Amino acid sequence: MSAHAVAPTSPWARFRVWARSRPFVGGLLVVLGGIELFCSGQLDLGNIRIQFGIEGLQATVIPIALVALGVLAVCSPAQRVFYGIVALALAVYSLIGVNLGGFVLGMLLSAVGGVLVVAWMPRESSDPADPERDEGAA
């Protein structure tokens, strides 16, 4: 077996390599939290419609923004800190803006995802011949 990395051939292996190069788990949790917040804000219990905020606007805008932030964090990891902080702030605000943060579950998913997005760091290259590693050390 050679010391050089071999390009993965299966789709699952290629996906794993791609997902490890970005804050995938954090972005996924932010998206799931946004979806949960959206679903909890659109509840219809017979004659009772559960929506809080300025005529339900917050119950729509906050979850859509969280889904967008989660997707952007995965697609553009260079701006992950900004996206993660905004997602965390929106998640905490959803506690008062969207049905107690989607009955706390959506807020927790989005907050943990936002923290993971901010805390994610790209892997250091272990290949000593990698030119990007030399530029980062200078």
C-alpha cells in the first residue's frame, strides 16, 4: 500500500470525504432545527391555530433563515463563524418568537448546530509535501 492517498471510488466514500471538509453535522442540525421550528409554528389543532409573533411572521421567517444559514454553512465553510453566530442568535430568539423555540426541541437543535458550525475547524494536512501546509506555517 502506498503512502499517497487513494481517491475514493464509491459514492459513499466520496460523500464522507466531502462532508469532512466542511461543518456538515452542524449545518445539518441547524437545518433540522429550522424545519422543526417551521412545523411547530404552523400547527393547526382543529379550531385553534398556534402561532406567535407579529401575526405569525416570525414563525415563518426565523425557520426559513435557519434553514438557509445551515445550507450556507455547509456550502461555504469559509464564512462558517458568521453563519454559526447568526444561527445561534436566531435559535435563542426563537424561544420567545416561535412557540417556545419549537417546544424547545427546535431551539436546541439549532443552537447545538450553530455551536458546532462555529467550532468546526478544517483538518490539518498530514502530507509533508502539501504546499498549503507550508503556506499556513509561514
